[in-house]
Amino acid sequence: MSDRLTQLGFYLISRGYISPEHWQLVQHVMIQTLQQNLDQLDFTSQSQLSQEISRRLHQTFISGWLQIPGHDIDERLAHHFPIQQLIKLEFLPCALTAENTLVIAVVQFDQPEIKQLVHRVWPQVTLEQLSITKNQLLALLMGQRLGRLPQACDQLRQALPTKTFQSIDSPFVKALARSGFIANQIYQDQVDRQIWQQMEQQLTPAQQREIQLVQARTGSPLGDIMTRLGYLSELSYQDRLNQFAKLPIISMLVGTDFLEVDVQLAQNFQPRAMMDHHFFPLAWVGERSLQVVIRNPYNSEVESILHQKFPGIEIIKVLGTERDITTLLAQYFRKDFSDRAIYQLLKRAPHESAARVFTVPQLLTLYGLSVMGLWLLSHHFWGALAGVMLVLNLFFVIAIGFKLILSVQGLKVRQQQHGRWETLNFQPQSLPVYTVLVPVYNEPEVIPILIEALRQLDYPQEKLDVLLLLEEKDKVTLEASRAANPPGFVRFILIPDSQPKTKPKACNYGLAFARGEYLTIYDAEDIPDPDQLLKAVWAFKNGPSNLACVQAALNYFNRDENFLTRMFTLEYSYWFDCLLPGLESFQFPIPLGGTSNHFRTDLLRQLGGWDPFNVTEDADLGIRASQRGYVVGVINSTTYEEANCQTKNWIRQRSRWIKGYMQTWLVHNRNPWKSIRKLGLKNWLAYQFFIGGTIVAFLSSPFLWLIYFYWLLTRETWLVYLFPSWTLYLSLVCLLLGNALGIYLNMTAVFRRRYFQLLPYALLNPIYWQLHSIASYMALWQLFTKPFYWEKTQHGLSKVKKHTG
Amino acid sequence: MVSVRSKSTQGDRSLPTNLDSQQGPAIWAVRVLTILGLSGLVIGLDWQGYIPQPIAFLGSKAILAVQGPEPSFVATGYAFPPLLVYGSALVRSPVILQVISGTLLVGSVIRTMGKLGVSRLWQILWTMLILLHPAFGLMLLRDPTWVATTLLLLITLRLLWQILQPQDLPLSFLVVLVGLTVAGLMLLRFEAWWGLVFILIALWCLLLAETWQYRAAALFIVLTMSLFAIGTCVYLNWLATDNPLAFLSQPGSGVRLPGLDSFFVQAGVGEGILKIISWMIQIAPIYVLLMVWLIWRTKFHLQVGLILALPIVLLLINLWEGLYTPNLSQFGVYLALLPLLLGQLPSRQSWRKLLITLGLAVSLVSSGWVLQQNQVIPDEILLWRHLTHQHLPELQPAQQLHQKTIEQRKITAYLFQTRQPQQHILMDDRLHFPILYLLHNTEGLILPHQYEFDVALDYPNQWVGWIVVAGARSPLRSQDAVRRPLAQQMGAEPDSEEALTVPGFHTIFDSPYYQVLQRS
């Protein structure tokens, strides 16, 4: 009775008459009078039920027929019928016996249309009907089209080891698992055991230990673990799953013309849901049957989603890998995703997009200031210049004080944070899926290193969702990525070729495919601390509910390569180890750094993703998050990158950053009053000094140094007009205290990191700062001439082997 | 290698009880009252016309920096300590600066005493004995430099102590802060320049548990910021006078205030140690007692000894440099450090409490005795007598200073009343800075740093309405940049004890210390 009940349950659920939850309720409460009660509940009539059950329980299955020696499918027979008809009527002619009996496999018995059609070809034949599921039928038909019918038959024919897997071979257990009625885990355990038996010999003892360790730690399916670790390809895994599920594998058809996809059908589902649950609806097969690509045939949630949209339909499953589903999504939602990646923010919040460099009021203000400046210069020449000097120096003095407070506070809290994350209740099963976006462009040489770095992440690999964002025209990197044979958690996302060709656009495009609860970005050459994702999870779980993002520190592995890399390391250490923790401590807005910023994916989507027109989209996003009431934090973890070691390349990179700061400053100052209301005066001022201040400092610094050196050489007395009274004292404070503190604070950060050898180089900062000024003028020029142009930083120039030290 | 920091034990320290949280309002009330009292005293003394020399000096430089006449930097750039000169200019008055820094210092003392692991009664008693100590009081009322120095020394010593026994704050953070506070000291006390070597040695010994690379880096960090501070001072001197060490030799720099020449004491190391011990036993025996006690009972004799010896070493360097004057204010630093020392000693046993109380009482009484015996500079004698409503002693320096201050006020009042706005006053502010401070206005002054000063000296009839110079019997007469050339022009000896005569001018005020001439 219980077997029949199970079969019944499966049938009802698979047809969408009843949900697994309903079925549980029904069985639990009314098991004794099931049929009567189903009738009463008006799910189906009693007679219909009895008929269907008895028919299903006494039919001959094609798998059993094929196991009889001498039985095989004659592929010539199917050629007598158009394939559309075979699919529509759901049958397949299998064999014509000497007794003039045509063996046909049917999904539904005794269909008069099938009989008529067969008799048109063979008028005298007697029909012998075999039961076949839609999936099996589809598998055989596809096998036939691909010339792989014998292999498809073999798959159906393949007997399972009866001793070990008796339980899963039982149709009832399968039915239970398929329906999601029993926990997939039970079935999955059996699958795991068989995969383990098959794979055990091919794995080294170390690999076996690793797999067992991961499974003991995470409880994830063995197949998932092996694919994530790269010991089993996704396709092999699908093959093995197929041995139990007897479902066709679609992978070879994805991306070819053989696969017919109903584009309109896919529009009925959210791409996000399809990505998260790994399915993609292909087409209607008949009126009430839907063919769906699915990664895990035992995932009952997919059935729920499908039945929610189309109640009562039959679901015909075909197996596909995660990459197949990604490819299908990318293929059929390409334009949609691409448009969203570029225009989403512009459409939703045009005032927050940098697509427009200057607004009319900003231009008028600029014009007004210019006119006023010219008038002052013509009427009060020295007074005007002295005024400029006074304002500049006053600004510098405040900025110095501000940075001193931030740095001391940052240095204090940064170190106190250390170790607290270890209080994370580390239960890998409960860890969320983590998406890692890795935009790459023309960087084939870094792909193997990148993949190795990602492998080193201390995060359950089956919970990792790495998206390699490749420009579709960048064939070199794509080939290198394929050749690197990345583990299963890596997916390739091809970014459609369109303007603007920027990293934020690629990230936005990748965001559409992200499955993770959290998301981060790494550059191709990044080496994150292995525990960084865990620390980020800790930060999110322990942070306030409006914590949208946490930024990890960036530093350089080639810090000792030359003057530039040393100075860059000093600068980055100071920025990420002192200033950002200081900003966080005072809850000021934080401009995010280029990579290693970790987001709550839902909030990131709410924020509209990155601004593809802003060349420091990360800094802009940090400020936008603050404006919308979210908090941005920092975590005590480091990602090691390659410091730019060539001056020209460095200036280009820096010019992009400063141009981005200019864009960000302009965007968030379009309506200063509104910004003050949203951010609060304190945060607004902090933002002005941090973003605006950086620009002003770099642009004005060369002039001040020039004046100083000119005076030092000539001792011209007319310069006294530029520095009357207090201005002179302010200037001296800037010159002496400002530079001294700038150098000193730079030292403190590398001291904390114990990069002692860099300490003396901090004294050379005034020279290094001049490079910033050169870059800032380049940035200013480009802001007017090429505002969205992305100065690509060339990576892989370093001769230093990667290490984190 | 001995792990210095890892050896620290809880037993070395008394158990601090956070009484703040238990009796917060009471503590706050005491703090507010003390702050108000201090502010009232400092400002009240200023209003009553008692202006201590250091405040008058800082005030005059601040006025010059703020009001000019230009190029004011030439007159202020070589002034020492630059931190307080420009700090006073920033807050417009050294008195305000004194109130701010003094309030911080007193607040810190009260706060630390409130955390001692003894009953509130003992806390109050000891706090009162510290606050009422003449050295501490005189420092708060008359010497902004020592108040600021004490604040920075207190922070530095606290940080060094935490480096020895780290608690919440990380080591590198503490080292960075030490770098900042020590750099501040360089801009306050010249003796700290030499003391830097001692601080670096102490730091090296405190970090014995770390690698030598770490120690070297820590020293580099502290040294760098201090060298920046020293470099700043030297650069300012060079900018203002073309002499990087002008502050050591030029009059008006503040390192040696005019009129105190006879009080400066110089001694070698051995003699200096003896002198300091003698002073310490007379003024702050409690510091010596607690210092010895702490060194004796700690495991880190060397490190604790080095930390606690730092203020004494600075004093010794001061003596060696010949910049030491016998004044009680500079010993205020030891009183301010007492809460830090008491915090490190368990004082639960009664005899210990009694011993500490006795030590504090003896310190208070003996320093009062020193004051009463007039063994200090006249400025302090005047203030002490003024505060205690006593008659001035018949001591010549004290009487002279008193007379001078009366004359300064008279001259200022006279100039206020009779000077026309367009009339200029020729004066050497480097010597007569109290008059400049009392005037509180530099309009119409012609001072030595100005371009027109030499012209005014050559043609006083055309340029100035008033001339203020040192009096005929003033010890400063030969240093007066106005009197000296004018006397030479008249064919008189610069050191002559005759009154200055300038054609076209007549003397309207003449005293042993000042002479004021008005254009006829």
C-alpha cells in the first residue's frame, strides 16, 4: 500500500495537481481514506485515480525491455515519422518483430492517434506498448538526432548494482526523491556512494582525504564537491546522475541550432530564479507538458516554481550543467541584461548617474565663479590671489587635521578588530552562496594564477559562485580560461560588445547571473587572504541590518620591486589600514576601493549596481550607499595585488581614479542641499574633504611647491603680497606640519604591517605626490574631453613572483 | 631573550576600580568646580594686573603674530616654544591657552585619582594635597610652557607604561602616539632635543620582547617625527633670522627671558644630579619616594627606572645647558605624574596609605617653606605673596620686579590716554614685551623687526611721537635696540647711566627701569 501511495504521490505532484506540502498534509492526516479524501478534496475523481494507478503499476518499462538480450531500438523505424509528430504524440517505434508486431514506447497508453499514424505506415502490424517517460523519450530522440542512439539506449539499459543500490533502484524511492517528497539528501547519499565507488580508484589518497574532509565539514553532495574541486567534470557528473534519473543530457546541444527554445516561454520566469535554482524552460511539448533544463533533477523547488506559473502541467526534465543554464540565460536574455547593465541606474535614478558630466546649475556655478574670479583679478589682483592662497591653505590645514584624527582612530580600531571575526559560529552548512565577480580583459597570462588563487579561498567550494566576466571579443582570454580547465564553481560570462566598455558595465552584467547571498569583486591578479570571505560573512552577520558593503584592505605583493611599488604600498597601506577604518569608525561615507568590496547582493541590486559611466564606480557606489542610508564598513583582511611598476602606466591608472573622483564629486554635488539632508552635515563635510579634498590637493599642490621653490631660489619680496599675515602662518603649517604628518602617518601604516624596509621611503612622499598631480591634470583634461574613457591598467608587468608575505 | 612584556603580571598593579561609573555625578561636580576655580584664578590674576613673565612673553608674540606690524614673522619666527607662541596666537591669548591646558591637566589628575583602588576619602585627600601643592599651583597659574610640557610628558609616560604592560591598545599604535607626543615636546622644551636620546634608549629597552627590526623601526618612527619637529623649529629660525639656532642666542626668543640673567644656573652632570636631588627632596620628595618604591617592587627595574627618570633627565639637561632657573613651576610636573605612579602601587594597607599621605604632606609643606624662604625667581615670589596676601620681602630682585610691573602699567595707561592715533611709538619689544602685552594693540608701534625701524632711529623727529626705552639704571639698557643707537647718535656711551636725550623729544617718564620720551 505504501509503495502505491508513493507512486500516487509522485504522479500527483509531477502533474502539478498537488504540491509536496499538500501531499504531506494529505498523507499525514488522511492516509487511511486517501482515495475518498482526494475525491472529496476535488483533486481528481476516484475512478480516474484507480485507473491511472493500476495502469502505471502494471506496465512494461522500456528500460526493462532493453535489458532483455537481443532487444534494441531500430533507429530506421523512427525515420518513417516526422520528429515533431513523435514528440507531439509522445511515442517512439522501437522494433518490428518477425511476428509483425511493432514494439512502440509510449508515454500514454492506448492513444488512438498513435495507432492511426502507425497503421498508415504498417497497416497490418500489432502494437506492443512499452512505458516510457517523457524524459526518456526525449533522450532517445535526441540521441537519434545526434547519431548517438546506441549510447542513449545503453544508458537506459544500464543495470544498477542491485545489491548496494537496491533501494535507489526502486522506482518508489526514485519517485519519492524526484517528487521532493522525501529529502533529496537520502537519495543523494545513495548517489554519492555510487559516485564514490566509481571514482575512488581514480583519486589519490590525498584527494580522497580532501573530499572526505570537505564533506564532513560541509555535508554537501560528493558530486558537487568533486566538481568544485575539479576532480570530476560537470559533464561526467551529469552522466552519473543520468544513471539514476534516466534523463537526457542537453549539454551537447546548448549553443547549437538543434536546441529549440521558446524565447517567450523563458520570459515568464525571473532570470534570477532560474539562476538560483538552476533551471531553464526550453519549450512546450504538447499542450500541457513543459520541457525544462535542470541541473538537479531532485530539486522540488523548481517544480514548485514551474507549477506556480503553470499549474497542472507535466514537467519534462533534461539534465544540464550550471554552465549550460548560464549559457542559455546569456543567450536569450543577452540584450535585456546588457541594457540593464548600461542603463539601469540611468533610468532608475538619472541624478545619480555620471552619464551626464555637468548639470546646467553646475555649469552656471562654474561660469559664475569664473566671472567673479576674473573680475576680482582685474580689480584686486593681489587681494584675489592672496584670497586664493588663504582658502587653499585653510583647506589644507583642515584636511591635515581631519586626516590626523581619522588615521589615529583608524590605527586604533583597525588593530582592535583583529581576531574578533574568529568568533564566527563556523558551520559550513549554514554558509551562504558567495558570488565572486572577476572581470578580465586581455589578460590571458593571469588566468591560471587567478584560478589557483580562487582555489585557495577558505570557503566551501560548492558554496562558491565565481563568474569570470570576459568581453566577448576577447577571444585570447576566453581561450586561456577554457584551457585552464577551471573547477566547477567557475562560470564564464561573455559580456556583449557595447559602449561604454567599462569594468562597472561588466560587473553589472555579471550581477544578473550572481547566485550568491553575498558578492565580491576581485581583479584577475588579486590574491585575497584565504579567510576573507569568512570574515566578510562574519562582518555581515554581526553588523547592522543596513550594512550594505564591507571593504577589505588592498596591498601589494611586489612592494619591493622599485620606487613606484614601494610608494604605492605605502600609500595603499595608509589608505586601507588607517583612513578607511577611521572613516568607518566615525561612520563617515566610505569611497570603496577597486576590488575586494563585499556586498549583500540584494542591497547591491536595490542600489542599482555600479554606474557604468563612472570610471571609479566603486567610490561612487560607496557614497551612493551612504546617501541611501546604508552603511559601508571595513574588514581586517587583505587582498594582494600587483602594484603598478611603470611610471607611465601608473599615471594612466591614477588619472582614471582621479577622473572618477571628479565624476563622483560632481554627481553627488548636483544638489548639495539634498545631499546634506540625506547624508547629514557631518558626513557631507567628510565626503567633501575626502573626495573633493583629494582633487583640490593634487591640483593645487604643484603651484604651491613652485611658489615655494621660486622663493627659495630668488627670495623675491613681491611674494609677500601672496602671503599676508595669517596666510603665511597657515602656509608654514601646511608646508612643515602637513608634509611631516603626511609622511609620518604613511609610515605608521607600514609599521603596523611590519614592512619595516619601506619606512625610509616614506620620506620621499613629496616626490611621489607630484606624480599624483600630473595624473590629476590628465584627469581634468579627460573629464572634459573623454569623460567615460577607461584608462586600462596594464597588469602582469611585474617581474616579482606572487606571494603575500 | 627576555620577554619583557609577557612577564607583566596583574600583581604589579593595584586593581583599579572604576569609581567614575559608581559616583559619576560627584566626580563630574568636582571636575567642573576645579575647572571653574582654575579658570577664575588664572583670569582673575590677569585682570588684577598680575602678569607672569612667561604669559606676557607669549602674549606679546601672539599679538605680534595676529596684529603685526608686518613682517610679523620676523619677530615671531625665532620665538621659543613655537608651539605655544602660535597656539596663543590661534586662541588669541596665552591666558585662554593656559586655562585650556591647565583644565586638561587638572581633569586628568582628578580622573586618574578617582580610579585609584582606595576609598573615596583617600582619593579626595590625596587629590587635594596634589592640587594645593605650591609647585603645581604656581605652574598652573604662571607657566603655560610647563603646563603643556607636563601634559605631553604625562601622556608620553602613560604610553611608555602601556608599552611595558600592554592592555587594550596595540603596540604599534602606542609607538605611533609616542612619536607624536615626543615630537610635541621638541616644540616645547629645548632640553627635550637632547632628551630624545634618552627617550629612544628607554623605548629600545621597553621593546626587548620584540625583534631587533621591530625595535629599530619603532625608534625610526619616533625619531622621524621628533626630527621633523626639530627641523620645523630650526627652519622657522632660519626663515626669520637667517640663523637656524637664533632662538638660543637672540634676545626676545623666550629661551632666556630678559631680566633673569642672574638666575640662570649651569652645572655639569655630577653637580647637576646633586642639585636636582636637593631640589627634589625639598619640593617633591613624594615623587622620589614613589619612584624608588616602584622600581624596587617591579620586575622590570630598568624599564620602570627609565620611564620615571625621564622628567628628571630633562631637568638635568636643562641644568647642563645653563637654562635652569630656580623656579617651583617646573616641579609641578612631578606632582602631575603622581596619580600615574600611585595607580601602579597597591595601597590597600593602612601604613602604605599613611606613608603616601605623609609624603604628600611633607612635599606640600617643604615646598611652601622653599617659597617662603624666597629661594625662587622673583616672578614666583610675587605671585606667592600675592596669593597668600603677604607683604613682599625686602629682597632686591623681588622689589625690582614689583616696581617694574607697576611702571609698566603706568606707562601703558599713559600711552593709552595721551597717544594720538597717528603717532608712532619706537620701542624694542624684545625687552619690553610686558608693555606690548599690556597695550594689547600694535597699531602705531615701530619695532626692531620692521623695515622702517632703522629709518625711524635715524630720523625719530619725522617718524615717531614716542620713544620707550630701558631706564638709565636698568640692567637691560645696553641690550635695548632703541636706546643703544640713539645714545650713540648723541655721542653717549650705550652703558651710560645717564638719561637718554633725543633732540626734539622730552622725557615724560623716567625711572630706573623705563624712560619714555615724547616729541616736543
